[in-house]
Amino acid sequence: MELTEIHIQELYKFTRKHFVYFYDVQSELVDHLANDIEAIWEVSPKLSFEEARDKSFKNFGIFGFMDVIEAKQKQMNRRYRKILWRFFKEWFTMPKLAVTASVFLIIFFFLKLPHSKYILLGALLCLAIFDLIKQYRSRKKQQKTTQKKEKIFLLESMIGETRKGFTGVALINSFNFINLSRVPFNSLQNHWLLLLSFSVTLVVLLFYVTAYLIPQKAEELLIETYPEYKLVQRL
């Protein structure tokens, strides 16, 4: 016996039923299950599709697909870090290095101003409000995509989740650090201001890359990672 298209679609439903929500992970598991089922039928041709499928599923152990999902997430985490580093290091090469240096100098001279601490707190608050609104709109769009049962890829989800995670951590930690600082920034010696300016510049660049640049390049990155992405989106 050979698997039909109906069988393949049933396997996709089966993976979703067992908490596999990302299309690329589903596809990998469906391919594995399909090959395994056909091998089982060669030995036991009288088994039904469901029986052969369940027999194949038992080979994954008591945790089912969880080990595969975790392995895939680790693999995609490594890929995302490479993507992040690729975009981040561009800001330390020409011509973007000039922009990075300008941001660094602006921050350095800004910290020398009186009451720079309170201006920074106000700027962070405005940025947080703006970003929360942007995240809310993005989340609504993602919910519509899920409700339509469109195919979502693991990297696609990771780009959105990392954006939200880093934004929250960066803004909250920066706000707390500035708020708890007892010493006015403009009273610090230059070497401390240089170090602080450099640290803030790194945070600004990471925030921009994770929150805006990578999401803007999401489709390009998905096509680069998944050759089938364009075809799937058309279906």
C-alpha cells in the first residue's frame, strides 16, 4: 500500500492534535511518519492506516513529539542567533559604522547634560508606550493568521517572540537601572561616561535589530530558510 494525499493531510492533523503547531516541524514529522508507515505496511500489509500510524507514533516514546520539537527549537535558536549576529555586526562596518559612531557620540554628550537621567526616563516611557501599541497590532495580526489556520513556521514565530522578549527585558532593565542610579550622569568622569555610552549604544542597536530590522526582513529570511515558504503561502 501507498499513502494517498488524504492520508498525508490526516498526518498533518495528527501532528497538530499532538501539539505540533509549526508547519516546518509538522512537515518533518509527517515525512518521517509516512516513510515509517510504508515500511510497516511492507511487513504487515493488513494493518489499517490508523493502526500503522499509531504503531509508528509509539516509536517516539512516552513524550511523543516533544523531543523532536525541542530539538527543532534548539536548531532554530542557533540559526536565529546567527541571523541576529549577521545584522548586528553590519553596524560596525562601513558605511553603517558612521551611524553607530554618531549614536555613541550623541549619547555621550547627552549624558553630560544636567537632568539627563529624567529626560532618559521620559524617553523610555514614550518608547515603551509606542512599542506596546506596535506589539498589540502585531499580536492582533498574528491571531488572525492563526484563526485562518494559515501555515506558521517556527522561525516566523521566533522572530515575533524574540522581539517581544528582548523589548520587554531591555526597556524594563534600562528603566530600573536609570531610576535606581544615585549619581547624576553628568557628574561621572569621562571614562565611565564612555563605557556607559558604549553599553547604551549596544542596547539601542540590539533593540533596533530585534524589534524592527529583523521583523521587516522576516519574509526574506523565511524564504532563505525555507525554500518551500513562497509556495506554501500561495496555497
